[in-house]
Amino acid sequence: MPLAREILESIIKEAPESYLVGGAVRDRLMGQPLRMDLDLAVRCNGFELAEKLVREAGSGASFVPLDPDLGTGRIVLRGEPAAVLDISSFKGEGIHDDLWRRDFTINAIAMTIPDFLAGVSERLIDPTSGTRDIQNKTIRACSRTAFEEDPIRILRAFRFKACLDFTISADTLDMIPGSLSGLALASPERIRDELIATLSARSAFHVLLEMDSVGIIGLLFPEISPMKGCIQNEYHHLDVWDHTLEAVRLLEQVLSNPEEHFGDISCAVTQYCVEEPVKGRSRSALLKLAMIFHDSGKPQTVSVDSHGRIHFFGHEKVSRQLFEKVGLRLRLASREIKSVAEIIGGHMRTLIFTRGPVTNRAVYRLCRQFKTDVVGLLALFLADLGASRGPARTEGLPGPTLASVREALRMCLEAGKEPRTPLLNGREVMGLFSLQPGPYLGGILKKLDELQGAGEINTREEAVEAARALLREQR
């Protein structure tokens, strides 16, 4: 990006002792594509330098004041792709001090800006042996106080583990319990961003297990604790929490290999997963969040009937309410909360696929209610069902059920291709049957829409007869 290069060259002139640090260096050493977000450490006031460079760059750049006290400013460059440059004053006397005060050794490697621009990687500054840890795929804290200085680094460790497929060193894991209390006080936005980034990884299941084992999940989400040890009915072989974790594991399999479950329409699942209701927060991550909370209401709704059978009547509604509170706490956008909550609240409706043939009308109701989220709903259902293997359900994922789900998704995709003109509009129904506007009329129109969407009526004459039959039923 030409403007980014110009600004980097300007930094060399304004602050001769300046370095590229962090993720861009790490990724270059790992052979990853060039990052468009760069971290720079300089021996001057980084805040003032960023502000000055933006003034000189003109309309192509904007300034974000990150931390004037620590001398940190951000430059955002518009374009395709956009670029972000964070400029920070040295933490300490020089670059070596600065690197030792960073989070993990794999991010504590520096190179001069001229070397970066020239593609030279032989003259690295690496006091913490981060290069060795990259080679060994190890996440290691730079110091014993790394988590005390910034507890959010605990979540970052697991995010890097998930996204890079690295291992957290034993000494770094040992530091976590003593710093967890600080994590509880961290910014909800920072917690959200690290959590969503972790769930965005192709495989986050094992990371969730490890986060749970060290107490992070229970700390961040006390709503989950009652799920542990909550015994289920004959359709399950695991308690609520272990079932949830198993369902997350299977969901990741469905999302990473949609062809196996959805065949020739798997591209719809792939497309759904990469969509971002909010920039940087994919639907795949939100769907895993939905899975984590889909049964969270079970401990509050458990009951035992006269035959000793365990029930969780209405747990999906309570689960939805619990998640909505969590979503607000994490500062998720309202559209994200609504999407996840709809899937959680509606996940029991997909049990229609386990009870024999499913009518087109029933499928159309799902399409109309969940719209594009029907893709996520069906993927979640397959994983949820696969994780339910008790005495009353030993097969896990029956072939007929999978075929029915696949056909339902195909029907929903077809229904969503273009708007459908009603065979009868409200004015026509009022005129034909002497009805007045109101809920009664709305109910008739809704039923007609279902019949048309399901392909049970296809002409105006059939719509008139269907409306007449519906009126007879309701009068």
C-alpha cells in the first residue's frame, strides 16, 4: 500500500530509532501473508508522532488517540485493504526493555523499518528468544509479571493457542491462577474481542477445555457453573456441560467440513460462517457462542415426573434469557445478540427432523422465522443431535435425519432467492370475505403465505379456496 510505505519512510526520518514489533514480525517469520496492522516502537512520543504524520498524510489517513499518557497513537489508512499503524513510545530505556515488557516472547521480536521494507529478516532483535519459541510452537510469557500488568493477556494466550495451533508453556500456565482475579475486572470489550477471536479459530474446542480447566470459563460466565454435574435424561450420555463441550466439538467438524453434511449446498454454510454482522466478528464464532449457551437454562428448569423421567420444559427460553444478559455484558451489538438469541430460543424446534417426515409448511415456518440464520440453526442442530447419545438415542446422527435437514436447507435457500408476490393481498381478502383490518386478517394472510411458501397453493384460485377453508376452521 503506497501510503503506508510513505508513512513508514516518514517515521524513519522523524524517529531514526524506530522498530517494527509484534504480530507482523512473528507472521513474517512464520511465512504468513503480510499483515495490514503494524505495531511500531519508537524513541520519541508515539502519540505526537502519529498525530503529526496524519496531518501530513492528508485525507487518506485518520488519527485515533489510543493513550496519550503512554505515548500511543493509531493511524488508520483508508483503502483496499485498509491499514492500521499503532505507534508507541518505548516502554523503558530502549528497544530491549520494551521487548521484555511485552506479552509473549513470540511477539517480542523487533526489526528495523528499513529491514522490514526491504524484506530482510536476518538482523532481528530477539532478547527473549522468541524466534526459538516460534520454531517450537510455544507461547511463553515474557516475564513473571506479564499477567499482573495486563490480565487480558491470559485470554490472549489462549487466543494465540487456538489461532496459531501453539502450546502454552507450563510455566506460563502456572502463572494464570494467581492473576485470574484481575481478569474479572478487565474491560468487557477487550474480553469480548479476545473471546470472539478465539472462537473464530477453526478448532477452539481443545482451547475451551483448557480455559475451563484453569477456571477462566467459570470466572467469565458464572451462568455455566450450574451446568456442570446437571444430569440429563435418557437421550443423553453426558451432563449438561460435557454435552455442550461435545456439541461444540462436533459443530466445529460440521463447519470445517460442510460437504459431508450438506453436500452440494455446503457453499451456503461456508458463506454463512464468514459473514460478519460486525466487522471482525464472524457468524461462525457467534454460532459457537450460541452452542455454549444453548442448554444453559436446563439447571433452572429440571424436573422429574412420576415415572422418574427427567425433563427440562422451557429450557430454551431460559437459555435465551441467560445469553441475552451475557451478550449485553460482553457489549455485543444488538443485531449479534438478537441473532444468537433467536438460534438458542429456537433450537428445540429442529427436533421436528427426528420425528419422521417433515412437511414443507413446517420447513417454511423455519425459513420465515430465522431467515439467513436458518443455516446456523440447522448446523447447530446436527452437532447437538450428534452429541446426544443415551439409551433412547444411540445412533447419534441418523441418515434420514441428515437427508431431511439437507433438503430443508435447500428449500430455504430456494425460498430466499427472490421476493414472492402474494397470491392474495390483504385488500383482496377483505373484499372477498367482508373482513376488517386486524389480527384476525393478519392470521389468515400469514397462513396463506405459509401455504404458498410450502408450494401447497400456486394460483389465485387455490389461494381463494384456502382462505375460505381457513375462515371455516376459525369461525
